[in-house]
Amino acid sequence: MTITLEAKNLSRQFGPNFAVKDVSFNLEQGEVLGFLGPNGAGKSTTMRMLTGNLAPSEGVVKIGPYDILEEPKQAKSLIGYLPEVRPLYKELTVDEFLTIAARFHNVGSKNLKQAVDSAKDRCGLMHMSKRLIENLSNGYQQRVGIAQAIIHSPEIVILDEPTVGLDPIQIREIRKLIKEIGKNHSVILSTHILPEVEMVCDRVQIINQGSLVFHGSIDELKQQRIGNKLQVGLSKAPTLKELSSIDFINKVEKIENNLYRFHFKKIVDAEKLAALCFKNKWGLYHIAPDVTSLEDIFAQLTMLGN
């Protein structure tokens, strides 16, 4: 698989404090990479370094074959960027603004109309061509922001918090659009919304306090939901102390009524636990995997729960 972006040991220091510390990752051709983290985790600072809008204190960013500090023009020509604050001239019409954006990205005069029309078509803006941007809804303004990011057909599209401030219908439409863009471009999606990453992305990186705390596929993130726990219903359960003293059990929590969460020391062995429950006549009526929500995993990885 072709690597379109490579970040090596990126750090950014503001005074004595690190906003981003030793972050490394690759972006592959045709994938949507989720860059996930709570507010203030270092996402936007990382996006600004990747796009050449902020120099790293340490580390290297390569866009294709180009180092973004040594060959900024060549590197930036391969990037389309939508920052968290949309770079829109709201007094212009959609056509006027996208034409200017295309010229900024060195789209030639011969290809100008085709580039504008293609971006409008892909972003569902054809019927908004002559409308002033300031008169568009929040969702359509965001579409214009995405259109300016893809107007020059860049290899890489970087979107920073693209659904913030949108209503549920607009969010759904923008997520659909991002998936569509991912078919033709490499995409980095920066967000603090976990379900957004699950719906849209192929891989995910989680950043917290400037450092990466998870890197893997969406499936790998979901696999952490299973863990080594079982939910067990016991109608005649002994004390928690007695349940926790079972040799292959690490700890037991009471969830509600007669439902318990058993944490195993090593491998989950439902049959062994069930046999023990029947032997001691604890009234076993329910046993099933205890699935952790993705939100809980996110909280655990970013230490938000502490």
C-alpha cells in the first residue's frame, strides 16, 4: 500500500509545555484515518503541523516524497485542508468563492470551471451556486468548506472537527460525504466524537495530553469491548467476598439486583464458572459476555474516568 503521509516523532512545545509529544504515524492511499481525542488533547495542533501551518518543535512531516518544511509548495499542493474554523468569504456566492479557492490552488484557467463544478457536484452544492455563503445553513456552509478542500483533487484531505455545530441530519450528511471522499482520497478526520470514527474510518488513533494512546483498526478497537468479563445472574448468590475468593476470578462487582460482573484472572471460562454455580446451588439464571461500550474504552484509554 502506498504511503501518502508520514509523520515521525512530531512534537510541539509552547513554552515549557508540550501540546504534542513524540507522535508518529502513516496515512495510506485510499483510507480514512480517524484522529480521535478529547478537547485539548492536541488534535488541532497536530493537524496544523501536518498541513504546514505550524512548524513542529521536533520531528518530520512528509507528504508523498516531500518534506513539508524543506519543500512546502510541493508538499502543500498535495493537501486539501478544512480547519475547525471554516475559511469562508461569506459575502461571496458559492461559485465565486470556489473559483477563488481553485485559483489559490493553482488550478489552470482551462480546468477552472470543471474543477468548481466537480467539487459542487460531489458536495451536493450544484443548486446553491449563486447563493451567498452567508445565507446558507450551517450544514451547507460546511459543505462549501469541504468543497474548497477537494477542489484541486489533492491526494490527502485533512478535516478538523468537520461536524461540530451541525444538527443530527447535517451530521449524517457530512459523514456520508466524508466516506464518499475517502474512495478517491486519503483522509484524516480529526474529531472528539467516537461514533463518528466508528461509522466513517478504517483506522483510528487516539491522542490524549499530546501523546498517542491507541493505534489500530476499528475492529481492534471494538475487540477491546469483550475483554475478560462475564455478566452472571445468580438468584441465590453468596457474599461478594466469597465470590471474589474463587481461585480463577480476579474480582466480582454487583451491577444491580442479582446481576454480577465477574473479572477473570486469565482466560474467560464460562463452563467452569457455570459448573461451580450449579455445584453450590447459587441459582444461575444468566451468563453472557460483558461488553464494554466504545465510549467507556475511549474514557479508559484517555484516562477521562480518573
